[in-house]
Amino acid sequence: MNAPRTYGTLDTRDLDPEAHVALLLARMARDLDAMYEPPDLSTPEATARTVVMLDLLLDTIESDHCAIKALKNDPQGRGTA
């Protein structure tokens, strides 16, 4: 299993909402593919690392999902305040 990817911070002002959503969906697809790679369960330590990496991937996917929902609900990035 590959290590979780790290991404630079996106600034929604740099991209239009459709481009931002497309980029986030592409990231989610790559992370989902990584989750289906065979895990390394050869030792207890490798298993623990695999669990941590899967947890980080799930956190990243959930974060991207929340960002997509926010862009969908407020495409201009005005916020709710």
C-alpha cells in the first residue's frame, strides 16, 4: 500500500467552482484506488501502518467531500455569515 498523498492547499479564488470540484473528484478517485491496493499485513507493525494510512485516506476523502458540498451549496464562496 502506498503512503497517503499530500496536497498543496487549494484556494477557491484560484479556480472556478467547476474546476475545483473536478480536481477534488480526481483526488478522491485516486485515493479510493489506493484503498483497494492489497494491504501489507506481514507484521503487526506493517498492519498498524496500513490502518493509519487507510484512516488518513478516509479523512482526506471526507474532507474533499465536504469541500465539494460547500462549493455546490455556495459556488461563489460567500460563506454563510
